[in-house]
Amino acid sequence: MTTETSPRADTGVRWGMVCAGTALIGTCYGFARFAYGLFAPEFEKSFAMSSTVSGIIGSGSYVGYCIAIVISLILTERVGARRVAMAAGTVAAGGTLMVALAPSTPVLAAGVLIAGSSTGLASPPMAAAVSRWVRAGVQDRAQSVVNAGTGIGVLVSGPIALILIDQWRWAWAVFAVIAAAVTLWVRRTIPFTSSEQGTDSGERGYVPGTAALVLGAFCMGLSSVAMWTFGRDLVTTEGGAGDVVSTSMWTVLGAAGFAGALSGDLVARSGLARSWSMVMVVMAGSTVLLALAPGSAVATYAAAAVFGASYVCLCGVILLWSTRIHPRRASFGVGISFLMIAVGQAVGAPLAGALTDAAGGTAAFYTCAVIGVIGALVRPGRDVRDAPGPQGSDRAGHDGRDAVRDERAERDETSSRR
């Protein structure tokens, strides 16, 4: 019989859980969701699709994400982080396997939607698990490391694609096997709890600063969609790049994503608002660079590196932004912000595809870059700024964590008396 782990276990860093969570995020995001853009040229050839149709199918993963993250928000609080995280890995394995076996465009679209929905399931439970089981002093860093799993997944998918570019079905089968293995790893490392109500509740209704968070996340998602969905397509069709350059570009993008693990340190040094604006402009610049010189290998690699680092870093900033607004409902805060990233991508993917068919790929990239600059103007509300005092984000974050620790201590003391 499985017993619930005591909250006393949160005294350590639990790096095994952090590593498993990083692998889960890498699998769900790097394989199940973003690998579609890596294989888009092959899908278009195999299924005789236009860029518009390809963009619509690509948006399916984001639509699946939007649906799944709402489900994840509810289930994480009710059944616990481990069960929902395992469900994310299972869905990723099933979706990628469906893509591998797809005999037609509709089945491919269904597989992409199912695979992409795994990311919506994965983020809230991992945020809740880190918030519950990692001590407050290193929580920001642990959250950033888990979030940087996106870069690891993209990094690993590149060499797999390079080796199996002409046998893309086998590549997606490999993704499915890895997803299944990671699911077992998650099961072994995330402590079992019957729910997260004890540490992920207490906030209801509108919280000041949420509107800016939602708007910023939406702009980020919308501005990133050209690179994720049509990045490789642009360098092959308009830049004339071969398979080696176009797939290794993806590897560079993923490797640079490791820099996203430093988002917690960046926020600590530069502040939340400044970090957000600065990195949003950098991501927009990388999108422009690829549009300006898709035929240059140097520019392609540079744009991929800067985009990978800035995108993962922005996800980390969004994550910290949301947990500071909602310190007692980490899964809810992360869920709502990551939902809006996906909504932006779901809206942007078909529009970018249609714009590519109508005016060329570079037009879509320039448009996304402009949206990124506009998004950089969004500023966190005063309740989450990094100024000292009760209105500062650090004070709010620590107050929330202190309250959680006090609640756990009280619960432990009650248990010992019994």
C-alpha cells in the first residue's frame, strides 16, 4: 500500500526530483511539442501540405496545451503533483507514437495535438512539486533548472533528426521510447501526495499584477511562433540550407537553452521588470537576424543560439513572475501564464503560415519580431517589482514561503502530538 510522504521531507534540495522534472519538461517540450517545427519540411513533403496547413497542424499542439493546462491546474491541486506529472509523460509517449505511425494528415494532426498537450500537463505539477519539496533558499534556481529542460529536449532532438531525417517515423518512435522511460523516472523521484491543497491553496479571486502577466505571456508566445514553427523551413526554402545546417541549427538552439537555467540569477541581479524587457528585445532581435540572412550559416547559428537562450530564459522569468504573484498557488500561477504563452502560439502559428504563403517567410518573422518588441513594453505590476519593502516581489515571495513553512510546521506539530 502506498503511503503519503511527510512534508518533513522538504528539508533537502531533492536534486533527483529536479533532474527528473527537467527531463520531463525536455521530453514534453523538446520532443512532443517543438519537434514538429524541426520536421515540418519532411511532413510537408510526405503529406503534400502547404505552409498554411502545416501552420494549422502546428497550432494543434498549442491548442492541446491550452486544454491540458486547464485540466492540469485542477488535477494537480486535487490528486497531487506526481500523478499529473506521470500523466504528462504518458501522453507525450502516446502522442509521439501516434505521429510516428500516422498514415494520413488527419492522424498526424491528432498526434501532434495529443503530443503537444503533454506540455500543458507537465508544467503545473513540476512547479508545485518544486515549491513543496525544495527549500525556499534554492527554489528559484530549482524552478529555473527544471524550466531549462526545454533546451535539453530541443538539443537532443537535433542529432536524432540529423541521423534519421529521411526516416522521420523512426525519430518519433525514439521520442516515444524516451518519453516512456522519463515517465518511470518521474514516478520514482517525485514524492507521493494525495493532493497539493496543503501548500497550493489560500488565494482566490483576482490578484493584482495578473493582467500584466497574462498580456506579457501572450505577447511572448505570439512573437516566438515564427521561429518554432517555421525556423527550419525558412532556412531550407529561402536560405537554401541543407539538412546538416538546418538540423544542427536546432541543436544549437537547444544547447543555448541551457542559459535559461540562469534566469533566476538574472532576475536576482537585474530585477524582474528589467530582465523581462531586455530578454524580450533580445528574442525579437534573433528573429530579425534569421529573417535578414537565412542563407548564411553563421547568421543561422547565431540566431538559433540567441533565440534558444532568450526563449528559455523568458519562460524562467515568466515562471518566477507568476510564482511571486501567486506564492501559495504555484501551479495556478504557472499554469495561467504558460496557458497564455500557448494561446499566443496557437493564434500565431496559422497566421504565420498564412502570411508565409501570402508574402513569404521573412514577412512572418518580421511581424513576430515587432510583436516581441511590443511585448517588452509590458511591465510587471508594482506588487511584483523588486524594490524593497512590503510591495516588493522578494518580500511577497518570502512572505508566501514563510507562510507555507509555518503551515507545514503547525501540521507537523499537530501530527507529533497525536
